[in-house]
Amino acid sequence: MNSIDEFDRLLRVRKKGEEKVAPTDEGRAAGGSGLLKRKVFEKGETTYKIVSRSVTEYHFTVPFKLDDDNRVEVGQIFSIEDGGLTFLARVLNIEHSSNYDGHWDTTIKGTNFFDSDQIFNRVIAEPLGCIDKNLGFKKSRTLPTKFAPVVRAETGQFKFLSQVMGDIEIGYLRNGSRLVEEIPVALHSEAMDHHMGVFATTGMGKSNFMKVFAASCMRRSARGESKFGLLIVDPHGEYLKGKGDVKGLTHLKRYREGLACYSTSKQSASDPGVEELAISENEILPEDIALLYEWSPPQRDALEAISRVLDRESWLEEIQKPEGMAAMLQEGFRDSTINVLIRRIKNELGKNTYIRKRSSLANILANLQKGKVVLVDIPRMSDRSELFLLSVISRYILDEYKKDGQEENDGRKNCLITIEEAQRVLGAGSNTARFESIAREGRKFGVGLCAITQQPKLIDKQLLSQFNTLVVMGLGDRNDRLQLEESAKQDLSSMDTEIQTLEKGEAVISSLKIPFPVPARVHRYEDYLRRLDKEDKDEGLVARGGFKPFLD
């Protein structure tokens, strides 16, 4: 058999199924047949053949010219049926190739290139594992037989994922550019105290993801099924009421009891269900002030001495009085050093008008321990003031959870603290030991961090390695992707090209409870809102996965 005959045999296209369309309620209501406008493919449209390579990399060939419905994409998942096993493989790259050696396609024959029927595309795919009819999904330690048929993976071949998904729905499984709407992607409540990272460049959907995540947590809390509380400190004022056509968390009326709101804005605090935020002076410690400025060594020594020299609960008042100044001077500190401390402390107290005699911290803690979403709305607050407030709240929560960890407290839920622009407080060399201590030891006490950032490369590698759940959206910077690849619990290095090409709202989810990094499309929050509002509140959850898929 000559090479042309062999190539034709390998690239033989066999149509396996026809296009199907499913009925919709909208179509029936309009008096028509109720056919979907979008196409739903029940079977792989085209069969290709495995031609090489190894246990760690599969190659198969496809025609060099395909219509849009059959076009192969980076990130697409294909299946290979071989005996009693179904191998799954994700496309890593696609190359032009041919049956000729050398640079045949740069040689002119008259005005045409040589024999276009010898051109094809070579697809390089990464094995994800295999499905055994008896044992279910497992890592593959063997490879498919050469020339085994390769088809686009069908919905049925993803069913095993429903058994390993969690209870916090955030989107649908994505196969290339297509959605597999029968397979919702959901994170695990049990993994939240092991820290989560959300990484994306500006405009790729971080805020939308967090609102969808929070709405799903509100739903769980209102149903009495929540396993952890979620704290969101919002410096941009977009989570509470939203802006314009963009909705906020308070628009989720059906599950509103799963949300507790606090705001520094008097106008927002006048709304029903929103409490005006207050922090008591005796809840502020010197270390909360310490992270706000660059201090000289004598100034830092003075800050550290305050807790020893002055009363821990009234030091803010004492240090501003002559008696407090005298006590510090007796410790050998210069008056110029103490005056710098006093001036900066007064500056923070003057700017942050929420510092009062009363406090919201006990209520915030109680709502977190009940498993609610706690939103702290701080619009138009400076970065420094935001860090100060987040420091006070985080320290208070961790200290209380440490106390509970020493006692019997079966009714307490774990909690997850979100940090926007996390590189500010988790960066290498940053003076923010409090947040580092949560990242390093918070899981022992049931306190997790959710780090949200555009620049994971600025986060300390050792801290980033503590994060067991990663939500990776579009990242154009190679150094950012490399940082995640080096720190992730699952191997993301082969997905570099796919992560570069993610579109807005698309994500790769890496979590230890899911067997491989899963491609997903995050729900648009406004669409998710409508689906939740139409849901029967007393409706039971789907058995194993703990969530109900929302269909139009």
C-alpha cells in the first residue's frame, strides 16, 4: 500500500450522527415546535484515528480543512474507545503537517503547491485518564491501540464528573467552545478552609465569578445546608446593589436570608437588612496600625512595646494622653518617635469614621459561624484604610476560631475570608504576617483565605502552594501562569496555551477533589439570578452532587 492510500485510510471521515435539536418551553409557548435555536450534538460528528505516541501524549490526525462544527480547538476533550476502556484526552496543540518530508509546501509547481490532498493537521492531546466500565474513572497507565477511533467526547462520557463535583455551583462544563449543560461545575464546601485562589487579568470575570460563588453560598445557607461562612470585603461597592444593569447580591430575593450586610455608607445602611458598620477602639491592636506604613526600626520597636507598656484595650486613648507618652518615654523611646506614632494613629482614626464605641464584629462572627455570606461594603475607601479594616476583622475572626478550636463547638461553621488584590498582603517580603498566618495555619482552625488577584506572580510561592483550589481565568502574562504552574497541586503546565486563550467568563478549575483540571464557563451572574429566582425553594437537591442543574 502506498503512502497516499495509507493517508486516505487514516483520514477517512465517517459521519456517525445527525444534528439534534431539543424542544424548549419558549418555543412551545409561541405555538411552534419548540426547537432550540442553538445546536445540540448528541454524538461525535467525526471519527479520527490515533497514530502515535505514548502514555503521556496522544497524536491523531484530522483534515486540514474542516467546517466550523467539526473544527478542533485547544482545550477540547476527545474520547477513544478501546476494548473495555474509554480514554479521555484534552487537546494541547494543533500543528500543520503533511506526508512529505522537508519544506515541501514552499516549493512551487507552476502556480500551485504540491498535492493539497497530502496536507493534514496533527493534533497533540494530553491523556486525562480512562473510564473502566467496572471501576469507573481512573488514571491511565496504558495507551490506546494504534488507529483506535477518536471522537469528540459526548455528554455521557462526562457523567462520572457529576459524582465528584461539590455543592457550590459556579458554571457548566466546557468542551472547547461548547457547553455541556448537563454537567454543572461545582466546588466543594469541605475544601474552602484549605484556601482558594481566583486569578485573572482585568475584565476576564473575577467579580462575576465571586458573585456567582456568593449567590450559590447564599442558596445553600438559606436552605440550611451551608458548611461554611463567606466573608467578602468589597471596596468597590459592586457586590451590594450592583451598578446599572449589573446586579448585586441583594437582588437575590429568594435566598436573601443567607446574606448579612454591613456598610460604611450611611445611605446604604439605611436600607432594610443592611447594618451600619462599626469597629470599637478597644478591638484595634498596634499590629493593625503596623501594616499601614513603612516604619523605621525605632518606630517598629515602639509599636511592639505598646502592648507591654499600655493597657491592651485602652492603648489608643492612653498613648494620646500625657500619661501614655510619659510611660513610653520611660521605656527609652524618643519623643519624636512617639509623636510619629501618635500622628499616624490620629490620622487613621480621623479617616475611618466607622471606629466608634460600639462594634459589629460579634455579629459578623456570629453570621459567619451560622454559615451565611457576610458582605462588608466599604465604598470609596482608600487602599490603606481597606487593609486596616480587613486586618482588624481577620484577626478577630482567627482569634475567635482559635478559641473555639480549644473547646467543643459542634454547631460552628468554618469560614472563608476573601482578599481583593491579594498580592498586597501575600506578596514576598510584605509586612502582613497576619494574613500569612491564616494562609499557613488557618485551616487547622477552620479559617480559609480566598485570594483574588491579577498578578499571582507577586504572591509568595510558599503561600500560594497552600491553596488547594484554583480558579484560573484569562492570564496573558507568562510569569503569572508559570507561578501558578509551579504552585498548583494538579499539573497545569500542559495547559499554558489554553489558559492564554481563555475568553471572558471561561475558567480552568483545579481542585484535589476533582480528578483533573476542569474547563468551565462561569454563569453570567444576572442569568444565574433569574434561574435561582425561578427555582422552587423547597425543591430537593440532586443526590450525590448536592446541586441542581439550572436549565432554561
